[in-house]
Amino acid sequence: RAWRLYSTLDTILIHCELIENPIHSLAISLDPYTQHTCAYVSRGSHRLLQQNKRGKAVCQSISVALNPKTPIFRVMMKPSLLLVSGVLAALSAVQADWIDPDTPYEAMTTVPLNVKPPKLQQPSDDDDTKKHRHSRTVSPAPTVSPAPSQSPSGTPSAYPTFTPKSFELVFSDEFNTKGREFADGSDPRWTALDKNDYTNDALHYYSPENVEIDDDGALTIKTEAKDTDIVGFDDKKGKKTQITKHFRSGMLQSWNKFCFTGGIIEAEVELPGKGSIAGLWPALWLLGNLARHTYVGSSEHMWPWSALTCTKKSRQSQKLSGCDHIGHYGMDAFLGRGSPEMDIFEVQAGNQKANTGSFLKSPVGQPFMSASYQVAPGLPYNRPGGGEWPGPGQWYSGMVGGKNTSLNIAFYGNYNHFLGDTSKSQDYWSDALSYNLQLTEDHFNKTHIYRLEWDVPTETSDGYLHWFIDGELVLAINGKGLKDAGTGSTISTEPSYILMNTAVSKQWGFPSTCPTGCPCKEYDCNVNDWTQQCGFSPGFCDMMEQKTPEYKVNWVRVYQDPTNPVHKVGCSTPERPTRRYIEGHKEMYMEEKDKEPLQPVRRGGGSCDPSATEGDNRSTCGTAHRGRCTKGRVCECNVGWTGPHCLSHDGFDPIPYDQPDKLTDLGFVAPSVVPKFLIGAFVVLVLLLVAALTFKRRFDGWTPIPDVDPSMNVRVPGRGAIV
């Protein structure tokens, strides 16, 4: 049980005691409904010794049990002083209230990993150079081709000196609670989409029913060959039309709920499907909060811009450019904004081997994962051709790959044009700085840890992005390489949210050319029609029929450096606000049927069974320490738990940087003293108004008695004659 403590505080002092079975954390709030100071108490006695130098407190003690499974904390209060005594606790400079209480002790902190470029094997005079050319430990020399090409340098670009620091947990989701719901309005961290995907030639519909937690405590995104009838928009005919999506899958977003700027994110994942059969597109990625994926209106000229300064191209093509003289929606003038994309992984299965077919010039074939940073503006000209190695000056410097990786020569980026644009000058290139890593079937049968380290640029640093899998380097991008390219693009400075999904798209893993005689117009595994199945990769429909592919996530965690002021938790920060812009353009972040982009998270109200004591979590409201089932058969949540059935741990930003607007923000200040005569006059007016209304109601419907002629005798029933 959580306890709210109210007092005027000058100091928060943390005292450490050795107690068995320590708890994970304790949050303290001056006022949980307004300014969250929320001192997040993390573990680590070494930090306690450094920070606990503020004196002592002597006062009476109150015992507080946080929950039935944890030891007791003693909360001691005195005017202007609060002492909390607990287990190996320390006040953290990075405050967080997104931490799952199921997070294990050893996951509370981490350190950045060192970027160690692979050692290059030097060929001897009698070696066949082709062996080393096709080695998977370094980027290969290219095959001779008409397009400009260049052998990758054997000496990695200069890279910042590695300085280990301790990063502390600011967000975690362990996904241990079966029955938890993720539909809009059901969870404080995530939203499972319930909509069509219009992007990337998508063949699927996203449904919250395809996202659940399995019996082993893993988030599971299922992809099925199921039909969904929707109303879509026909670009050619320019009108709405009914279409059928033949695949159904799931996407989780933390958009406008949990975002972070800078830090480390990692997740333990088992990939869906089979490594040898192409057709699925699982991904784990980050996107700037100003664009909401699949809501295409929010992405136009916003994705994946990272340019901060004014250039000719940003003036023409960037929706919120550094050329703007006036900052609207709380944003700074002369500061470009956008939504860069950081792909922790995008995975393509299949049996096309390296140095064959479409991977002819690549030492990495299927299955592979792409680690990418997608950014705009891209290089405007002299770009490398798809499938070819870049020539001198054609691509970015400062990129270092790990073992079994290669520059992703199949995809260098997109040329972006939108239907509403009125001039070709508005078009722009976006670039994908990407490396591919060779995977094996093991990645589809077991969990592996995928990790991205994100250092935000500052006045003294250009920042960086580092990708790892199971602690081994995949790709390192030095922000200086972006800066030297001269486009204005940088490592992302935008608060970004997390996405997890599996897509089915003609653009990813499907045959690059249609088989002979195949129309490649319909893709449906549920019909016995060769013309609608011939466009799939061999074995795809059989795989979908035999066993539903499942993308499994054991946990997701985010860490930040408590000494770095640039690291922040929040979707709208002082440096990069987003709230007012989103509120001013709601229609771009929701569908026509929606009243708001996000529904408020329901706290209880789900149906339950008062007689149930165990079994299904929904029927018991998560058992006694999370909620209870009322006589009315609906869940009522305890403090700290939320969702329709009280199965989600509550979450909120520790520092609400951007509060909703109030009248006082417009300069209106209500009078602090009201003269007594004004109060008296107001009371008199109210009484007169009440009296007037009373008399009005009394006389409503009254008919005056007509005048009577005295010469006539008028008989009233029951009475004598009146003269």
C-alpha cells in the first residue's frame, strides 16, 4: 500500500539499514497531484554515502508497510524534516516513477558498453584475397560495378574516448501479469493500436486483441492470417472505399505517455516466425513524439527531421524549421523540430544467402537485423545507388560496425513526396544510416538482449548512437559524421517514445520480382487460389497456418545518467515541448471516430467475480494487494494500480515539465480581497432573483376572472343565484 505524506519540507534525508529481502524503491511526493518531486529511492549504498550528508532527524516514528511482501519502512516526521529509513537506499538525481515493482535488483543500474571495433585480419601474400573480401567480420571490398564504389577503410573513424558512468533505471516493464490489457485507455505505459496501417504497403490491420501476456510472463504480439474489413482511402480514385486486410497483427506505442531524451534502452526479445522464411517485419524502435506512427498526417514533413538550424532545404521542406522567426505552441524561434527514427532492430528472415541474388555484394544475407538511424534532411545529390557500395564522399563518416555486420547497401533512404504538396521544392531525401547483422535460427527460438545507447548532442559534444546485441557491438554512429556531412542533420534531441510491432509488407522480405505468371496484386493465405499466394516467399502461408508467429518480449528497460541534465523523462520537456502543438493539431493524431488522440486510462470498472479468490487475474482484480471486486461486480483499484482490472502498475513522469494551460497563464489574476459591501450586494441580488422566480411560477397559468354584467343572473354550481 502506498502512503501520501504531506508536510513542508526543507530536506529529504535518506538513511540506510541492512534488512533482509530489500524492496525495490520508495517514491515520496510533496503533492502527487501537482508538483511531483518524487524522490525516487534507488538501491546502492555507495551513492548513499556520497549524498547523505545533510544531518540527522530525531522525531517520533510511524511504521508503514508498503505491501504484504516487503519489510516495513519507518517514516519519521518533524516540521521541515523527513527521515526515511530503508534498505540500501539512495536519493537519485534522475527521478522516475515508471519503474515496474517486479524489476529485479540487478537491473536497477547499468553502465554504457565500450565500442570495440572488430580486429581486422591482415591477409598474407599467398592468401586468396577473395577470402578476406567476403569475410563477415569486416565490411568487404565491393565488386567492380559501373556505379562509383570504394573499399571500406580498414581504420575506423576517430571515436570518443570511452568513459564508463553509472546509469540508473527510469522505466521498466517486466510484463509479468497475465490478463493485462493494452487497448486505448487500459494501460498507463502503452497503447495497442486498433486501426489500419497505411504505411509501407502494409498488408495487415493492427488489433489490440493480438497483444497479450502469456503464461510465462512475456509480452506477446501475434500475427495471424485473419481478415479485417475496413474503410480505406483509394489514392488513385481519390475517395474512400471498403477493403479487406488479410493479416492481423499488433503494435504497442508509448506515444504521449512515456518518452525519454537520451540514455540507454534495452529489451529481451524472441523473434517471431522462422529464420528461414521471409515475410514478417518485427521491429523495436524509437520515434520523436511529434509524429505518431500510422497517423500519416502527423508524419508529413515531420518525419524524420532532426535539423535544428535554418537551411534552404529546411525552409522549403521542414514543417517546423529553424527558419521560423516566431516560436508557436511554446516552441523556441529559430529552432528546428521533427521526429527522427532510431531503429533498435528491424528483422528480415529468409533463406537468401550472402553474396547471392539481391545480396550479391553484401557479406550479410538473410536472416538479418538492421540497426538504423533515419534522419532528414538527407544528402541531396551524388548518392550511392541501391545495392552498390558508396564512392568517395558519397556517404557518412563516423560509422563503425561490429562482427558479422555490413553497411546496409540495399537501403540508403527515401525520397519523400506528399499528395498535398504544391511544389517539387517541398520534396526531400531522408537518409538511413544503417548496418545489417547476420542472424541465425537461434534468434527466433531463444531470447536475446537488444540495446541502444543514445547520447544527446550538446554545445560541447555531437552525441552518438551505439547498438549492441548480447553485449556485442552492432553499430556505432558518431554525431560528428552527421555534422561533417553538412546537411544540418544531427543525432536526435527529441523526446522519443517506444514502439514494438510486427508488420506484413510487400516491401519487406517478399520476392523482389514477381514470379512468372503471378499478378502480385492480392496476398491472401486463406484462399485456395494460386494467384493470391504466389507473391509470398516460399513456405510463408504454411508457416502462418502451422503455428501463429509470436514476437515475445520478456522485459523493456530504460536508463539515464543522473549527472547529465540533458537526460530527461517526459514527452514534452522545456527544451523540446510537444504538448501544445499536439493539442492544436489533434486531428492529425487521431481518427475521425476518436474524440481525443488518447483516452484517459480507466482505473477500475472492469467486470469481476466477488467470490473468486484465485485463478484468472481479471476476475479477481489482480488479487487483494492490487484491487478488489465490489458487490456490484466491478473492480476497484488500490493506490498504485490502474487499468480496468487493476493489473497495471501506475506510471507518471516524475517531473511534469509541461502542465495543462490555466487562466493564470494568460495573465488573469483573480482578486485576492473582495469588499464586504460587494458580497452583501451579491447576496441581495440572488435573493431578489429567487423571489422573482417564485412569484413567476405561482402566477404562471393564472387566468383573470372576467367582468360580470350586473343585469344577468349567474348561477354557480352548488350555490344559489347571484344577482
